[in-house]
Amino acid sequence: MSKPAFSTLLSHVGRRFDETIATVNLPVYRASTVLFDSLEAAAKAGHGASAGVGERHVASYGTSGTPTTFALMDALVELEGAGAACRAALMPSGLAAISTALLAFLKSGDHLLMSDSVYGPTRMFALGMLERLGVATTFFAPTATAAEVAALIRPTTRVLYLESPGSYTFEVQDVPALAALARSRGIVSMVDNAWASPVFARPFEWGVDLSILPLTKYWSGHSDVLMGAVVVREEHWPTLWRAVRELGMCVGGDDAFLILRGLRTVEVRMHRHQESALALARALAARPEVGRVLHPALAAHPNHDLWRRDFTGSSGLFSFELDPALFAAPGAAGIDPARVARGMVALCEGRRHFRIGYSWGGYESLIMPGSIAALRSAAVWSGGPLVRLHCGLEDPADLIADLEDGLAALTASLVH
């Protein structure tokens, strides 16, 4: 046999190795092409990975999975599914997971019921692409009872979309009752489980059909990767997988590895986030500048009993409402937008430990004013200016001192 040319060697060397070495973390598989020993094996894998089928651990191409992404999918089933018969699919962002789930179960002429307190981009997707595709959406008050939601169901209602607690305003929904209503009417129920997952909530015990996860947040924990996932009951898997394959949704092995690595420490981190956020929430509740703290784990929260029933803990994310009286112009009634803008600059900018950022769920603390007037229709926000905090892994005393300085700066900015 003649010796291969150098260019041929470059294509083949270093591709065979001993896989018997065991390491703590799985190796990262990066792949587009998947190789087969026979045409029969290729055809079998092509069918197994195809839209509407999605057999476990079967790949015909890198988009249908690799050992690294399959490992993460299996982990999500065990952690988020928590004993339920589920499957999991990965998407390149949390919003991609949301949009894929909705597109999977909705078509032109269908009706979507959606909580009024959902993540802003979720609302925009419903009023944008879904509306253009002929899907009608009705928003309902986030604290609506099952009977109130039942009155909104149409013959064409196909999906009930929930988020508990609600984004920015943290209303806790009666998800078990709403999921039971949906199941009794043949409607698919979905919940955005960003706030408490993966440690403090078990949504399939609430009766939902799909749990949507922004793995970008606590699952990663380090603010350096974007990914989302949908965990779904087995009976709905073919419908979801068809949408995943037809939309070309997939993730790379490096990002999947980062999520797998992050989840090893997530329980320890979540308990620290919880501890810090509760300390800050209680400190803020005692401040004269604060009108109300929106944290479900506080006894004063109007949905605290529902939170205690459904959740085993709380995360690092909550909001507080500033006293509207601070922002009334002298001699005038109502809130002066210019005073609000000046006060928010003083409060949020120049903090030592809180940085300004839209996301959350990492090890760092974040602060962001909440502008939600355009994001409510069924339950219009009428409270004072809203501020959302994410409490990271810094010492709670340092975070409290930083906020106290910010509130002092806010008050001073409104005097001069």
C-alpha cells in the first residue's frame, strides 16, 4: 500500500483515540457531519432524528445532537422533569425556546391565552409574528382565577401560556388550577419557569405540559452563555421536535458544556441568591423612599400563600416600587417624568456593586428601572416607579450599603 499524500494525512491524523479514559467532566463534542459505516445505518439515523420522531441519542447531523448536547438534554429531563415522563430540546436562547414552543403548537386561526405579566419579548412575539401568522392572543390579569380564565376560552384556544412569578411585578399564579383547566379543555399549558428553576420549582408537579427555561440565567450562572430549552411531556414531544427540526434550532457543544458545568454548583448558588435577596428585600421594606417591595417570599406579598404552596424557595430577583410622592413636582399633582428620570440616574448609576444590565441569573448584582406601562393591557400598572434588582453572590451587607447610598443619592437629586 502506497503512503498517503501529506494533504491526505492532514485529513485523517488524530481522529482515532482511546475513549476508555474517564474524566470528571464530559469532553466537548463539536460536530456538523456525523459519519456512518453503512447506508443502512445512515438511513436509520436519518429517520430517528427526523422531524416528528426525535429518538433519544440519535443524530444524523450536528443539528440533531451530539454526545455533549444529549447529556444536557438528559440532565434537564432529570432535574426539571423530576420524575415525569418528559423530553427536552435545546435552543440558542431563552426567547428562541419561547418562540419555538409557541410556533410548535399554534397555527393560523388559533387562539392563545397569555398572562399579562409575561416577559416583554414574549408579549412582542405574540403581538408581532404570531399575529402576522393569523394567531389571536388574549391577555388576562396575572392573578386571574381559573373561572375567570375559563370565561376567555374560545373554541379555537390551543395554548395557555403562564409565567409565575410574573416578570417585573412578581405576581404568583395559581398554576395548578390553570393547568387543570387547560387539560380539561384539551389546551396545551406552558409555563416560563425562569425565576425559580432549577432548584426551587417543579412545574410538572403543577400539571403543566411544557416548561420553558432560559438556561442563560441560573443554569449557567456566569453570564457568559446564551441558551434556552423546552422540557415537554412525552405525548407532546413529536410536535415540539418537529418545530425544532423545521426551524433549525440547535446549540453547539461548547455552550452545552458551559451549562452542564454551571449546573453542578447551582443549588449552592441559588441558596446564596435567595439569602441575599431576602436580606435586601427586608432592608428596602423599611426604607422611607420605598412604597412597596414585590418579593413573593415576603409575608406581605399578596400571593405569598400561593408561593409557599408551589415553591420551595426564592431566587435573587425581585422589584421594589418607589414612593410616588417623591416624584411629584412642587405644587403639582401626579408624577413628574423628568423627576423620575433624574432620580433613576442618581439611584442606578455609579453604584459600587450593582451594575446596569437587562439580564440576570449570574453571579453579579444588577439594577434596572422597570418601564412596563407598554407591557400591560389586562392589568395596567398604576403604581410608583419600579426598580428591578438581581442580587448576586456578593456579601449582602455590601449590597445593602450600596443601595442605601443610591437611595440617598436619589433623594438628594430631587431636592436640588
